Amino acid sequence: MKPKCFATLSYSVRPGVFVVCVCQYTRLQPASFAISQVAGLVANTATVFVASYFMPVLLGKLLAIGASFLVNFSLSHFVVFRKRSN
């Protein structure tokens, strides 16, 4: 398998592993977590694609790591794991 595929594979496998490990013990909605992970994948891919026109690809990938972290953290914090009122 080519090293380029590992990031995509990571984003693809992570929601399934999360659902199996955590969602069975909580009331967390698996679909919201999977959607947040897909949003992180899109943010990462789009950032690398756009940044590759303006800077070396390696720097674009570093920028994409930060962008996908911000998207994943924000969605996880404000959507998936938000505090629910009783």
C-alpha cells in the first residue's frame, strides 16, 4: 500500500473503530461522529489541494494537519460531545 493512502485509510477506519469501542457504552450518536470525521477529511484534502498551488506540498500538508485538527476538534467539541441540557 502506498504511503499516500494511509491518511485516507485512517479517516475511513476511525469512525468504525470509535463506534465499536465507545458508542455502545454511551448515548453518543455514531452518525454525528462519522460526519465530523468526513468533514476533517474534506478539510485536509482541500487544504493540501489549494496550498499546493501557493507553496511546496510538504508545507501544504503541515498546514492541512492544522486545518483538519481545527475542524475535527471544533466539530467534536461543539457538535458530537456537546453538553446536553436535561
